[in-house]
Amino acid sequence: MKRRKVLSLFLTTILAVSMLAGCKSKSGDPAASNVPDMITAAPDSSTTEAGGLDGASFSLLHFHKTTDESGTGAAYKTASDAWKTANPGVTINEEFVAHDDYETYLKTLMASEKLPDVFICKGDMLEQLAEAGVIDPLDDDIAGEWGSGFSEGALNDGTVNGKPYTIPFQLQANCTVVYNKDILTECGVNEFPSTYDALLDAIEKIKAKGYTPVALGNSAKWVAESCLFNTFAYRYVTADWFNSLKNKEGAKFTDEAFVQALADFQKLADVGAFNSDMNSIDNMEQKKMYYNKKAAMFIEGAWCVGDIIANAPDDVKAATEFANIPEVTGAGGDKDAVAGGAGWGYCIKSSLTGKNKEAALSFLKAVSDSGYGAVALQNGFISGSKVENVDTSSLDPVFAKYLAYVSTVKQQPIFDVQLPAAVSEELYARTQELLIDAVTPEEMAQYCQEVLDAQ
Amino acid sequence: MICHSHPVIKKGNVMLKKKARNKITLVYALILVPLLMYIFFIITPLIISVIYSFNKWSGIGAKQFTGLRNYDRLIHDKNFWLAAKNTLVIALYAVLGQVGIALIISFLMTNHKLKFREFHRTVIFFPVVMAPIVIGFIWKFIYNKDYGLLNALLKIAGRANWIKPWLDDPGIVVKSVSVPVIWQFIGLYMVILLGAVMSIPNDIFECAELDGANWGQKSIYITLPMIWDTLKIAIILCASGTMKIYDQIYVMTNGGPGRSSSVLTLYCYDTTFRIGNFGYGATISVSILLFGLALAGIIQLLMGRRKN
């Protein structure tokens, strides 16, 4: 009896102590269990040892899935492995978080002031970080060959007050129309419609043959706004209009041209361009509809090219072509404009200094410069750096077709990367409603403007 | 009294007292563990949330004390009231569906003619042990337009005209997302109510049977009054638990189309982590707490009075 009591007291104490220990690690150890060894091993920036970068260390948070066989994950793995082999004396405390969870995770780290030394950040968060002094501009660090090697527009999304705060590693068109030319031919549409009116015509013909004209999976809310409407809107308004809107310099969502863009976009849904369950399926399912030849086309960002290469059946792959959203005659926009850009980029925390920062910069150069650009192309995506003398014969034919398409477009600011998140959320939610006629174009413009004004 | 003077008994008494004291120490030590956990994981974050709710804070840099401004904004926020309305409607459906159906099932379980009682109980309880996120995915497929189970069944039954865009029509989407929520937790309340039903002494039923009471009369005049307090707790648990509903709706509609199936937790999450407004997000989470407490209070008041 007594022994049992002693035992239970002992166990209670252990439980209590272990819980307190748990508390300590929660509040004391910055990263707790989710971020193993990341911050605890954070560098002591004052130490400087002789011998190149040996002994330097930094922590890194990213969303490159290195187990992927193609795309950004594979390219990152190739380039980062090569750098690590060349710099065995540098310790990188690297952590991966899946892309869909990344933003939430990053915001949690920000709020608890536990950001790693180097992390990937999206354009709309930079201003706050820069104002709080968490990150410094990188213009001096990337000066010279590295900085001049970036493609035109690659630095736009990471620029705050005219200075670059991020190092871009990708340059993606947020919108590309992917269509099956065999299905179009079968429906009597011999070439991809070049105007809005021709598109409406084509939709009727495709529907008559029993196909869904455009597969749309918008349950995550951003697809219709970011990949379809944003570029469609550039047929009516210009990048200058958008910059004026963003900086509150006169342009408004309620301007006639933008409302007209909303109205014509709504008309596409009204004439049955999309599947009726567009707001309850996701963008994986929209691709499946296309792969299963139920839909004649779908519209998504550059990242879908890797998925087509990996998952589409061979006959669909062979029939796949890329195009831009058709021109709207007399609407005033630019027929070659596409919402696109780097979106995300690497940031360096201002607390990282000395040799550790040098090591971080050296590493980031390896995963973003033109050498990386060549590796990226081999893996089916376009980096933020220019690549000279591309040999398209060694590329996947689908990716080569995409490259040909993307060389004809002009990348313009992505609304939901550059606008405050509250406005983007409003645009997403209202676009869903617009597509099912739950809101009129005028009302939607009004609501979005109200949210923008409140920022 | 004589016993006290007896040395052996006196010694025994002292030992008994010592034993009792040790036992009390042990009890307190054991209680301390969950208490500390409760303080650390529930009370502390709650207090921190309340503090945040008086601040403007984007998650980076210094917090700015703004007093009741967040609460003022909350009162005038249409999106918040839409989410609150949806949450309360789902809570109402959940109470009627989960506790209501569970009550009927537990009445049926008292029926002597029922066969395979254990089997029924296990099958009905099964969804409770599944993760809500899995339930969300399963029902997303059930509702799917092209290969969903529901539409397929309707077609087989010759009722193709009943087919609706289950998750795409703002008019019915709240009802559609409530069904999986109800379905998942019937088993939980069935087990709670069944426990109460089982604890009713059998002789009461036997007496009633001798007096010629049928199954319906026994249920209404014996079972229901005898399990009233348990029923009250079940309803409070169900209503306040539904205030926390998140996963199923996040998976099925993400609050859409537009915001038509948005609930408080989803709105709180989006405000905090997507928009990055930690102060206002905390205000919404405090409102969830207040709604939960108010609901529990109202139910207590209504059901307590009826019993008297």
C-alpha cells in the first residue's frame, strides 16, 4: 500500500516536472518542438574565424519540396546540394514547410518574434517587416553581376519604397490558358479565339459538343481572382491604373473600365464558360477535368506546367497548347499583359551580420542567379534570372511550348501580391459571388473600394 | 468516549488521521497537474487574447493600445454578424439534429425487441472517432456534382430533379455543411444519453409495464424526466461545442461561396493569419467565448425553469 502511494507520488511529481519543463521549452526555447534546432543553433554573429566561410551558420525557412522530381523543389535541391558540397564548413539549419501552410506558419513566427535568419516572404508582408526594422534593403548586397542578371520585373514584387528587400527565385506568369487543340478542332474552333467575342462564340460551340469550355476549381477562392480575372482585367485597365489604385492616387475600383471588366467576366460565367460546381472543387480537380478530356481548357499560373508534364496522359500532353486571355476590342487595356512576377523572394533578417551574412548571401546567390536559372529551366520552371542561349531541344516539349508562349507576354503587377491582404480577401470572396450572380459588378467594385479605403 | 482513553485505539486514530492527511496531500498533488495544465493552456491564452483585443497589432513590431475600438468595429462589421448568424444557425441545427436524434435512438435502445444492440451502438458511434477534417473530405465527395454519392443515389431513386448544387448555392449551403456536423456527433450524445437511460432503475419500468404503459408512454413519462439533467448538459455541450466548428467547413467550402457559409472560427482565423490583424482576430475570438457562455447560460435558464 505504502509502496503504491510512494509510486503514485513519484509519478505525479514526474508528470508535474515534465509539464513545467514543457512550459519552459515553450516559452524559453524560441522555436519549441516545431522548429528543431533552428534558433537554438542560431549563429553568434560576432564570431569571425579565419578561413573563408568555415564556421559560419544561419537558419533558413523555405517551401521548396526537395522530393519533387521536377519544378522548383528539384531545382533548389540540385543547386543547394552543389553549394553545400562546395562549402562543407557552413552549417545551414534548414526547415521546410509545405507551400499551403507556409504563410500561416511565417505569420506565427513573425508574431512571436522567432523568424529565422533567412526566409521566403511574399510582397504584401514586406512593408511591415521593413518598417519594423526586421529586414534591410538588399540593393548593396546584390549590386553587380548578380543583381543585373535578374530578369526585367523580377524585383518588382519585393520592392518597398524603391528598394529591393527580397531576392527573387522565380518569375511566373500567374495566368496561362491551357487548351486542348484537338477538342477545339472537334468543336469547330480551328484556332484559339483572339478576341472576347470570338471566345464567346467558341464557348457556345464547345458547350454544344458536351464539353465544359473552361474547367474552374475555385474552392480555395484565389484561383478565379488571381489566375483568371486579374489578367482579364488588364484588357480593360493598365499597370499605371493599378499602381495609382494601390497608392491611392486617384484610380478606384469603381472606375468605369474596372466595373466593365467585372461585368464582362461575370458574363463568361453567365454564358456557361465554367463548370457549375466551380466554387466547390479545387484547382487539382480543375486539372483533372482537363486531363480526363471533360474540359477543353483551364486557366492557371505557370506552376501548372510541371503538373501537366507529370500527370497528364500522353495524348492530352501532345494536344496541349498555351495562350493568353483574348483581347477585348476597344476596351483600352493591353492585349499582351499578364499578371505575373516573382511573388515570393528570399529575405535576410537585419540581425544576421558578418561572416554568417556572407555565407547566407553566397548560398542565396547559388539558388537564384543565372546559373540557377539554367538548372531551373531543366526542371521545368523559370527562375528570376536571365539565362543566355537556352537550348530548347533538351527541354520537355510541353515546357518548350510554355516558354514560347511566355516570351510573348508582358508581366504586370499581380493584384493580390501587391494589395493589402484584407483587400485581396475581399476580392477573392466577391469574385466567388460575382461568378454565381450573388453580387453585381457595381456592388463588388463598391465593396472592394470600401475595404481599400479603410486600410 | 472510553475508546479514546485506550492507548492502542488512540494510536490507531492518530495513524488514521495521518493517513487521511496524506491522502488529501495526494489528492491535491494529483489535482495540481490538470489545474496547472488548465491554467497554462486555457486561462493564460484567454487572458492574452483579451489583452490583444484592446490593441491594434499586425503581428510585427509594437502593439498599439486602442481601447474599445476593435469592439466598436466588431459591432459594425457585417461580415462578423453574417458569420455569427451562420454559427448560431448551425448550433441550432446541431442541437436539434445531434441531441434530438441521439435522444430518439436512446429511447429505441430501451425497446426489448431491438436486436444487435451492441452493433448499432458501435456503428452509430464510429464517426465520432474520425478526425473532422476527414469527415469534411468525405462529405465534399458525397456532395460532388459529377461523382458524388448523394447525386448518384438520387438518380438511382429516380429523383434526379432533387439534385442541387449542394455546396455552390448560397441559399442552401449552411444546411448542406450542417449535415456532416450533425452526422458526426450523434454517436457522442447517444452514448451520454444512453448512459443516463441505463442508470434508471429497471423496477420503475417494470411497474409502469404492469400498469399497462407502452413504449412511447414510458419514454415520455419515465425516461425523459429521469435523464433531464443529462439532457441539459448534452445540449449545452453541443451548442457551445458548435461555436468551435471549423475543420469540416474549412474543407468543404472554406466559408464560400463568397462568405455565405463563413463561421466565427473561420472568420477569426482569416482575420488573424491571412489578413494579419492579430488584434481584431483576438476580438473575434473573445466574442466566440462570449457567445458560448451566453448560449450555455440561456439553455441553463430555459431548461432549469421547465424542470421546476
